Amino acid sequence: MTRSHLFERQGHILFDVTNNIQADAGDTGAKNALGLAFYAAGRYAIAAAWFAAAARQGHVGAMDWLGTCYLKGQGVTRGKALGLKWLSEAAARGHLIAQHKVDALLPG
């Protein structure tokens, strides 16, 4: 294990400190990776905040996850309109999973 890894034993979160450093520097992929780590740990509010930061900068995967958070009310107030907004944006940028979610949510 290198020095760049961090283990949070109490919260059961494992992630590479490098992601945190890169996220703080504006790296959207690192922001999304942190969101995924917190989401997997059930820390939805923190995950949604990282997804939102990456989504606002154009990360399509984060847009998909943020849309899902809004639809499920995980870490944010449940909101179909905001969920569809983020999923639609990801779909418009070529994210296939988001496109399938949009298709399933919209009539006809």
C-alpha cells in the first residue's frame, strides 16, 4: 500500500487520497470517483455533492448519478424534474445508460 491511500475505518470508506487532491484541483473524474466511493458507502449526501460538482463541470457519468440521486431522494430532496434534467443532459451528451433511464421515465 502506498502513502497515497487513505482508509477511514469507522466509516468503512476506502479511497485514494490522490482523488481528493485532484478533485480539489478541479478534476471532474476525481470528483465523480469520490462521489462513487461515498455512494457505495451509503453516504449519499456527500456523494451527491461530489456528483453535483462534477456534473456542473460537464462530467456525463456524474450527471447520470446525480439524476439518479434526485429520482431516488438519495442525499438530496427527491425531485423528478431535477432527476430528469440531469439524466437528459447526460443522455444528450451520449451517455447510453442515462438515455435508457430517460426513455423509461418519459411516456411514449
